[in-house]
Amino acid sequence: MLDGPRITYADEPAITPDGAETLARCGVCGAPYVPVSAAHLYCTDRCRYAAKCARPSWIAAQSIRSARAYERDTSYRQARRALVRAGIDPDTRPEIMVLRGRGVVEGWREEIGLPCRRAGRREREYPTHLGTYYALDLRPRPEAITLRHTRLLHGIVSHALGVPHESARGVFSLVPSHDGCGWGALVYEVAEATLTTHAARYGGRPVALSVVGLPRRVRAPSRLDAGRYRVTIETLTPVSWARGGHSVAVLAPKVQTMEGACEIIGRKVRVSHEGATVYDVAHETRREAVYVGGHIARGSTRRGEVIALVGTITVRCNAHAAWLLSCAARVGIGGATALGFGRVTVKVEQ
């Protein structure tokens, strides 16, 4: 008797592509086939190789071979990565082949003609601009658009930018304005989208979205010297933080709240939040409920309601966190900034 895998048989016969009737089934893909011997377990060489690669003995042997190759070509792989970082195609530099199979080679950079890496810590890079600001107008112009109605404007701007409704929070934020309909849109640099005239509907009525004046690039805050800073944040529109699946409002911001705010701002401005440290947070805030309608619910179990805070938040932090928080004066802070929440003024003191 065979002491190993055996041919798999089905209860009902099937027809192979060649027209033959068989009960045998491939041990990998289950396709019908006609075995020619007791060792013929698979329909094709591809399935046979797939079964071989799934054997524990083959996996263990391959791991050993991969580990040996990894150690054998250490400096060769480092050279390829260094050339890619320098913008050079490694396949156009045949001199790196002398490193194949030699393991760790001391001075491999000089051997293939690459300059030595400079010692010292790499300085963090900050962007020069955070996005493009557009002053918006609607014609015919509706009554004053408050936070109760900004979800309608949010939908119009999302559609005009061509971004999905649920993804718009990472693309733009609404900013109170003295021009047009009373609101503008800051489109983040990461979005790479342009806002132009767009026909839409506002509250069931046809309107035309237009841009007042010329778009304006929004500059990033200046780089801050290393040290500790005090950042004072004054709310212009309510700031919404929530936890527990957005069902519980955060009305007393803590260190974790502000570090999370730094992370979200960092994603908007394309700067890593790594290294942003918050030491202490103090606040003088009060609760404010805003009914915005629709399916939105933040800090509340009631549909259409946002529970937020207004007041002053004082943060003591390092330079990187202070720079990220100073960006909040441009891009907003907290959640629902695409609806006009989280507009603040920021004062930074060393």
C-alpha cells in the first residue's frame, strides 16, 4: 500500500477538458483529471509544484536557503538600496556585482564608488505650504450658512473635488470667510485636487458653486528651534473630539488627546508626528451641542448631533508638537473640520 498522499476521488463522475469521464480530483485545485499511476495526484505540474511548496520539509529547507543567501549578499543588497535612494538604477551599475556572495564587505561604498554617508542626525523636513484656499460662493445665495447647514456645503465641495463623501475629511476643511457665502475651503496639498465652478443642489434647490477671487496658497508655519513651548489654542468654532466609536465626547482634553491631534494634523500636512511630545495640558472649556442633521453623530448617540467644546486650551510641549499644533490655525483641529468645526487661533511661546 502507498504510505503517503493518495488520489482524491469524488462521489460523482465529471468530464475532463479532453472529454474523459473520471472520479479523480486534483489534490490542489479540485479539477477532474485522469491519473496514469497511483503517484499521479495532481492535474498539472503547476498544482504539483504548489503542493510541494506547501510541505513543511520544503518550507524549512527554503527558509535555510533564504537565510544563507541573505547573509551571503548583505553588502550587495545594501549597495542596491543605496543606489535606489540616490536615484540611480542599480542594474546600470555592473560594478556592484563584485559584492555578490561576499557577505559583509567593509568599505563597500568606496569599492563601488559611492560617497560615504555623513555622520549626524538627519534634520526633519517641513513643508513650505499646507494647501490652497478657495473663497466660496453659491448662486442663488442661500440664507446665512451656519454649522447647522455646513454638511450641505460639505457635500457640494466633496462632489466638486471629485472625492468620495466619506473620504473628504482627509482632503479639505471648511473655513469661515468674510467673502462670498461666508465659507471657504482649504484643500490640503496631499489632495492634489482643484476646485472650480460646479452645479449642484443646496437643500433641494439648484445652485452654482463658484470661487471668489483667485485661489491662494497657504504657507506653513515657520520652523521652531528646539526647546519647550507653551501653545495657547482659542476656539473660533466648536472643537469636536470623541471616543468609543465617536459616541462619547471628549470635553476635558488630556495629553493623549493633544498627541492624537498632532498625529491627525501630521497626516493632513504630510509630516510625521513621530517625536512630537506633549508634557502637560490645561483647559478652560465648556460643552456645546450643535445639531447638524443627517447621519452625522459625534460625541452623542443622537443622530445629527455633535457635542463639542469651546474655550481655551493650553499645551506645554516640544518644538515638533508646537509646530504641528500651530498648523491647526490653518487646517483646524479635532474631528469634523470638513464641516467647519475645529477652527482655532494658535499662539506659540517658548
